[in-house]
Amino acid sequence: MTDFDLEALSLKDLRQLQKDLAKAISTYEDRHKAEARAKLEAIAKEMGYSLADLIGTEVKATRAPAVAKYRHPENAALTWSGRGRKPQWFADHINAGKDPSALAV
């Protein structure tokens, strides 16, 4: 380990040392995790499994974005799928006594 006088370093040098230490710690942890993962994969492979089989990683299904059912009469960029809270422009249209089918896409 290197011995040096921290009191003799400038603020700029101390901040750079702090950044270097944080990076060294992060890369050390990454290397250590990679080694552990490789060991676990080797053990799992010896037993005829993959590591993913043993830890049961699930892939979450993501929903596709809902298709727009209504479009703002003046600004075509504003749409609503009919799901969730009604946008104010749609509520204003309905409250004015107008038919929602007039805004249908």
C-alpha cells in the first residue's frame, strides 16, 4: 500500500483521489461479482443446469401501448386510448353535451 501525506495534497488532488478511489472500488466489485457468477455457472453446468434455471429469472411481459381511440378536434397530436383518467379536453367536450363519437379516430 502506498503511504503519502494527505495533508500535503491540494483540494483538487484530494477530489481527484476521491474519484479514482470510487472508480477502483466499483471496478473491484464488478470483477468480484463476475468471478462469483462464473463459479456459480460452472457448478450449475456440472449438475446439468444453467444458472438461470436455478435462480428462476422471470421475464416480465410488457404490454404494448394502447391504441388511440379519441383525438383532440384541434390538435391531432393529443389522443386518448379510452383507458385511465379522461383528459380535460375530452371531459370538456362531453360536458358541453357533445357526442364522444365525434372525437373517435
